[in-house]
Amino acid sequence: MMIGIILVTLMIVYFIYKTNQSRSYNMAYEKITPKAIEILNERFANGEIDEEEYRLKKSQILN
């Protein structure tokens, strides 16, 4: 019985850890992505890259 309680407690701690870890990754991703898209839009607007390269880079950033 005691082993079951310990296992359940360890599983809960593990899931809390994984949830926090993925949340911090998502926060970092959300900070980087808009800046990268903004730079890409500026480069396209300035004529530094063509539409094909723009679409390729945009899909790479968003994936």
C-alpha cells in the first residue's frame, strides 16, 4: 500500500515538472517567433528577399 502511495506521488511530481518545463519552452518560443517574423517581414518589404524565400523562411520559423 505504501509503495502505491509513493508511486502516485512520484508520478504527480513528474507531471508537474514536465508541465512547467514545456510551459517555459513555449514562453521562450513565443518571445522569439514574433521578432523573427518581424525581421522577415521587413526584409521582404525592403526587397532583400523574394516571395519564394519569404514563404520558405516563414514556414521554417513557424514550424
